[in-house]
Amino acid sequence: MKPLFSQTPSVTARFVLAAIVSISLLLADHRIGLLEPVHHALSVVTEPLRLMAALPARLGDRAEQTLTSRRELIAENQRLEDRQKVYEARLQRLDALEVENIRLRRLLDSSYELERPVVIAELTGVDLDPFNHVIQISKGLRDRIRVGQPVIDAEGVLGQVETVAAFTATVRLISDPSHGIPVQVNRNGLRSVAFGTGRTDTLTISSLPNNADIREGDLLVTSGLGERFPAGYPVGEVRRIERDDGRAFSEIQVEPLGRIGQVKEVLLIEDRGSGDE
């Protein structure tokens, strides 16, 4: 006896049946959430797999962000360091300008305090050979500079004009070994002559007797004798006195008040009334 259905369903019939079932399930799930438990069950299984699959990309993104942040921090740090260097350089310049302004102000203030007119000149050259202390200045015959004209700074006497050219002049400093300047003790008027030693920080007096009334710390000013320097300008302070009973005269060391070898500008004292000519 032959079976009632001798043939199995065809592939097409199976596909159609599966499609109908699938569509029915989708409609039912959409309307009443029939497959919601299945979705939850599948998500529990697939979520760890999804996270693991996404982990390399997330780690890569985070590493890239970290590297980018590090590069940005390094660049920002470099910019800040460069800016700090600029500010430090500007601050140094401002400090230098402040010192320069103070120096010029003192120089100008000293010119106002003088009873005689003055000419301000800049240094253009310096020669501090032990046996030849001279400086060159930026004023000459066109500025009515004359040989023998006294030269000072804001602190004290520096020297005298020795030679004059059209636009420049040479000044012999009081520290030159061949230079002597008549001085007196400001405290009591005791007179002598201070000579250069070839050192910018020391003058010497060797013509005062051991019993002369002169002390360490005494201020020496120009005496006006010899008509080379006007009287009353600061020259130096007595730093050391050597008295020897075997010698008739003391050896006195004087520290010049003028900043010999350090000045940038000087004042040349004119004759009275020359500034009005």
C-alpha cells in the first residue's frame, strides 16, 4: 500500500512557510512584544561579546586622546617657557633702564647743584694702562671745550681735559700716576696734594707731617689752589693713615669718590658766565 503523501514539501514551500511564520512573529512582537523575553535573553548573551569586540577600538581611542593631550601639554609648556623667557628678558631690560635712569637723574641733579654751567659728554674710549689713565669724551672744540677744564661725575672729581680735537677730547684722570690734585680736609681746611697711583681705587698723600690733623674717614675736597679746579668739589675719603716715627711724613691712602673707570657720562665744568655767551 502506497503512502498517502509520497513526496516531502518542496524548498519553495518551506521558504514560504518560514516567511509566513517570521512575518507573523514580527507582527506579534511589534504589537504585543511576544519576543521580548527572547530579546532580553539574547542581549544577555551578546552584550559581553559586543563590549569585547569594541574594547580594542575604545582603548585605541583613549590612547590616542592621551597622546594628543600629552602633545598638547608639552606644546603648551614650551609656549609658557618661551613666554617666560621673553618676560624675563624684558624685565632685565626694564631693570637696566631703571638703573640707567637713576644714574642719569643723579648726574643731572648734580649739574643743577653746581654754581657753574656744565657740559654733559659721553665716554667714547677708555685707557686704564697703569701708567696712563685717560678717557676720551664726545665733546670738543665745537662745544667750546678747553684744555685744563675740570671733569667730574655725580660723585666727585674725575680729572682734567688734556687735549682737544674738533669733536672729541682726552681727559687725564686723577688716578694717573703723573697727576696731582690740590685738596683740603673738609673738616678743618688742612691742605695738601693727592697723587694718582695707577689704580682707580686709590690716591695717595705723602706730604703731611705725622702730627697733621687728618683722620680716617675725612672727606677731601678740591682746595682751589693753582686755579686748576674750583674749590669745594669732592675728591675722596681718607681710608688709611700710616705714621712711622722713623719718617717725618705720613703715608695716607685716599679712595676717590668719582667712579673712575665706571662712568658713561661726565660733566665738564665751564668758566663762570661762559654758558651765557
